[in-house]
Amino acid sequence: MTFIESWRLSPTSFKLSSTVVLIVLVCGLVNPLIAYDPVLDVDLSRRDLPPSLDFWLGTDGQGRSVASRLFKGVDAFFFPGLMAG
């Protein structure tokens, strides 16, 4: 049985969870190329903004991009877990 056949026959929950993991992995791999928002980049004039084209998930209480911080978290936590496993 090939990978494609096993993927087609697998339960929906497996497909959904593996798709989410793949999206997080791709975001973590692409993040160093497109997103740079250092922790010290605080701008109180843009704090608690709702999601927009500039800030996909909005901003936090210190004006930092939530999406950028989420992608940075992938670097810090997801990849060491993969290396340990």
C-alpha cells in the first residue's frame, strides 16, 4: 500500500491533525525568511489592534504582532521536539 492509498483510507481526524502539524511546520520553516519582529519591538500606539492585513492575528498589549510571535514560538518549541524525537 502506497502513502497516497493509506492517506485516502485513513480516518478524518488523522488527516486533519496531520494537516495542522504540516501547516505549523511550514510556518516555522518560512518564518526566518519573512517575519522579523524582535521581542523588544514595542510600539504602544498599535497595542491591542484587531486582525488586519498588516497584523494577521492582531497585536498584543505591547503592540507586537501576535502572528509573528506565534511563528517564533514554532522555532523555539516545535523544532527541538522534532530533534529530540
